[in-house]
Amino acid sequence: MDTELLARIAAALERIAPPPAPPPRLEGADAFVWHPAQQRLAPVAKVSRVDLVLLQGVARQKDIILENTLRFARGFPANNAMLWGARGMGKSSLVKAAHAEANRLHPGSLALIEIHREDIRTLPELLGHLRVQERRALVFCDDLSFEKEDADYKALKSVLDGGIEGRPANVLFYATSNRRHLMPRDMIENERGSAINPSEAVEEKVSLSDRFGLWVGFHNCDQDTFFAMIEGYAGAMDLPVSQEELRAAAVEWSVTRGGRSGRVAWQFIQEMAGRLGVKG
């Protein structure tokens, strides 16, 4: 087969092949979801969130995360943050609320990008796309944790501050987890018991959480805080119910749910709004 024929075949194949997808851009929305298979940032028209003022019982946590986020939105250095602790106490809600507040004060300054736990291994690819863009981005992974034999933590470890390129100056990483060290305690203990050098085996995994500049803990709430949560939500939705009736129903609801938290409070308010015929 001669060279001319090969060139014609190659040219024909190029004409029928689909054009390469354009690199993802942080345009047209303030929030996106990362889809690594298509190398695409899907815009989110409306983020599911609650207003910052409605997050009760986490005043200190709000101050820390909001200050860090606003600093970053203004173009100043800020720290990656790990929000860890009790379930349902507003960790992910706080991240989304702080992002919304940053864009309210500085319109369009900050894009929120959600990366799913199972896609953490593709984080270096995502950062490669974000590195060349002017807009600042807050990359967020909800409910992050790792199990035994899970090597994905190495991808996160390298991009937080240890890779040759480092974290892009226009990117901040926030994660939430129920575990302070992102892995179950029995996994850490197993490493200590089975490794040739126990301290080094444990250190490699535990050091991942050390690479977050901010550790912000969330703890179970008491009854007064729970009441403050439900009354804040009820006031925002203008529910036609007395405080006494609201509290009595909230106590009963929390008992049936086996605990008190911000999530339980919000679920209770949804129930009360439905009973009272109030649209959200």
C-alpha cells in the first residue's frame, strides 16, 4: 500500500471522527458536578441548600468556614478544610451556605464543584482543568472516607500539598466526613497489629487528615439547640403553630428518630409544614 493511499485513508478517518470535546469551563453557573468519564463539569441550576442564618448550634464552625471561604473568594490565601463529626449536624449544609454567602457578597467570584467519593482518584485530572482557569473554585467532596485496601486516598494526599505541581492557587478543597481520620478506627488498629513497622503504616494513612489546614468538628446537639433549630426553620417558613405545640411535637419526633440533629430538625419541619398545609 503506497504512502499516498495511506494519507488519504488517514485524512478520511480524521473527517469522520468526532471533534475532541472542549475543555470544561467554569461558565454559566455558580455550581457544577464533575463527571470524569466525559471530562465534563455539569452546571447545577439551583443548589439544594439552606440559608446560613438557619444553621443553628454551629456558630463557631460557621465563623471558621465562612471566614476561610470569604478570604479565598477575595483572592487571598486560605486553607483546605475537613468538616468532621456527628451525622446530620450541618457539615455539607455549611459548605453550600458559605459558598452562597461568598457569591452574594462577591458575585460570581467562586464556583462550587462537587466531586463524588468514588471519583476521588480523578481529582488530579480535575485540578488540571481548573489550574488554567481564572475563576476561583471550591472543590467539595461530601461524606469522604476510605476503607481497607482503598488506595484512592493517595490521589487526595498528593494533591492537597504534596504533588510536584501542588494545589492550584485558584482551587480550595473542602471535605466532610463522619470520621476524623477518614478511616474506621478498627482499620487503624489492624494496621498497628499487622504491619512490620506499625507506626509507619498508620502514619501514612492518618497523615492524610493532617494535610487539611482546618479541622472543624461537629458534635451532637442538646435539646435547647434542637429547639433553636426547629424554631428557626418554623419562623423562616412562617408555620402557624405555637411554640409549645411545636416543641412538644419536636420532642416526640426526635424520640421516634432516636436522636437530635440538624437533619432530624429539618425533616420534622417538613413533616409539620405538610400537616399544616404550608408549601416550602
